[in-house]
Amino acid sequence: MTEMTANSKNRSGYVSIIGRPNAGKSTLLNCLIGQKLAITSRKPQTTRHAILGVKTEDRGQIIYVDTPGIHQRGEQAMNRYLNRTAKAMLNDVDLILFVVDAMKWTTEDTAVLELLGTIKVPVILVINKLDQIEEREMLLPYIQDLSTKHPFCEIIPLSAKTGKNVSRLEKRVMELMPEGENIFPEDQLTDRSERFFAAELVREQLTRRYAKEIPYALTVEIEQFEDVGNMYRIGVLVWVEREGQKNIIIGSKGEAIKAAATQARIEMEKLFDKKVHLSVWIKVKKSWSSDESALARLGYSE
């Protein structure tokens, strides 16, 4: 890091990224950090944990917190856990990025907005997915309408997928950070372990590949994570809720799970910069997502 000028002040703070499912929060985190930390898919509720991404610059340090999508979909234990986790990330932060889809407002967006009305933290409205808008002239009336819903300190349209206008967001976020020393070492990117990311990368592949229902009925547990010098030896358990789901994930002659595991291993090697030997097993734990104690044992606890 280069030395700061005598007149400049170092800034450092926490920024929570919130919104409904599939608004692009995880894609935005990855774009802001410049590296893949959060898994993504087109399935709602892909993000299940709060993930910190640390961005250190000459001017200071921003700690972005990606959160599960705040939703109104069912009352299972998993759904309650996801909403609790997301809402907890509204506390003790310096700034909130409220991410919405360009040209698409839902009742779940309204629910998030109602939460924002109960807190006193500055909020930037991030209108994501500009790359999907064909009629740009429709954007201005949409922005004007949203500006009446809450006293946002800024409204920034962008595309997290292409990176368009993200630098504008980064500049504004840094300006709004309080003065202070960096919180994390400048070479640290996240608070999560490699073990955590190994599980997430396997779950990402399974979530992307299977039918609508299966992603919500599966979770991943690391049984083995061993550094053997020139490689990591990783053993993964995939839990599903029914025998039929297990058979679908395995596929004919095991080809489906082999393909998913191969891609997950490739992603791990990119992230860890090290060879990986990955073994995956599928097991059935009936109704695990509806059981609070089972969720806690599988790592779903605040």
C-alpha cells in the first residue's frame, strides 16, 4: 500500500449488503472485492451465511458484509434462520447497500424497506442489473419513484455482472466511512476459512445443476480437510432430505455427482491456489431444514 498524504484521513468501516433473494448481492460483493468469495446461482436463497469481504485501499478499508436474501417464503427453520441472519447484519454497521433489480420492485423489496425505516444507518440504494435493461429511458422514472420511498443518501444504478458504474459506488462508500484505523490486516480478504469455502463451492455446483426443489433440501458438511503438503485432501458430505433426491444428485452411474465434484474441485484450486483431491458422499437426513437443532449441528447458527 502506498503512503497516504499528510492531509488525508484513513477511513474504515462496515457496510452491509442487503436485499431480497436474487437481487445480485453476492455478485456485487465479488465484484467489489475483485475475487470470488460468495457463491452464486439463479436459485433464490443461495446465500445462507453472512460473509465478510475486506477491501483495503490507499484511502482506508471497507468491510462488506454479504447477507442472505430477506424473503417471505415459508416458515421452515431454515427460512427463519436466513431472515434472522440478514436482519442481524443491519446492526452495528456504518452503511447499508440496499440492492434491488432494475425495473423490478416486489413485496419482498417493500419488506426490506420497512426494516430500513426502523434503523438510523445511512442507506445507498443500488439499482442492479443495468445490463438487462433494453429501454434505458424507462430508468429515470423508476429512479424517481424509488427516491420517494426512503431518504436514501445516494441512488446508484450499476451492473454487478459487468462492473459498470461499480467504481462510482466504491468511491461514494469510502466517502461515507468514518475516520479510523484499518480493522483487518491489509492482505486479509475475508473472515471465513478455506474449509468454509470448500463446502460452499460444492453447494454452488449442486445448486446450479439440479431441479427447483433440491437446492433447498441439501446442505454440505466438511468431514476432512487435510493439508498434505502439495495438495489439500478434502472429504465432503452432502445431506439431502429424501432418498429420491440422493438418487437424482448421484445420477446414472454416478456421472452427475462426478461432474459437479469435478467443477467444484476446479473452483477450489483457483481459490486456494493449490491442488485439491476431493471426495464427495451423499447421505439422507430427513427434514433437516425444518429442525432447529439439526441446523445448528450443520453450522447454521448466528
